[in-house]
Amino acid sequence: MQWTKAVMDNAAERDDKAFAELREHYSDAEIAELTLTSDLLSMWNRFSRALRIELYPAEESKLATCLAFGRPN
């Protein structure tokens, strides 16, 4: 979806075409939800990559366990 790409590339405020296409199919509330979801996934991806957390790590790291479940034993 062009809107998601524009949001993730931090170009949504300049992409009038993508926003106009979105408005043809979605309400303002749905657009807000789609935008928030795109931003949250982007943030989580950057956060995980910065901390070198693999999505499916071979071994559970203490950092990944702490972030997912609280303090490791």
C-alpha cells in the first residue's frame, strides 16, 4: 500500500496522491488506525534491530526475555 510506504519513509505529509487514494476507501478513523499501526510496526522494527533482537532467536537472550516477559529468573 502506497500510504504505508509513505508513512514508513516519513514522506506521508507530502504524498497527496496516496492520501487521496486512501480517502476513497477509508474513513478518517480507519486512516488514523492504519497510520498508527504502520508507525508502531516501524518503531518496533527499528527498536528490535537497534538492540539486535532476532524475531525468532536460536537461543533466548536475557534481553529478549526481559522485554517480552519481564525480568528473567
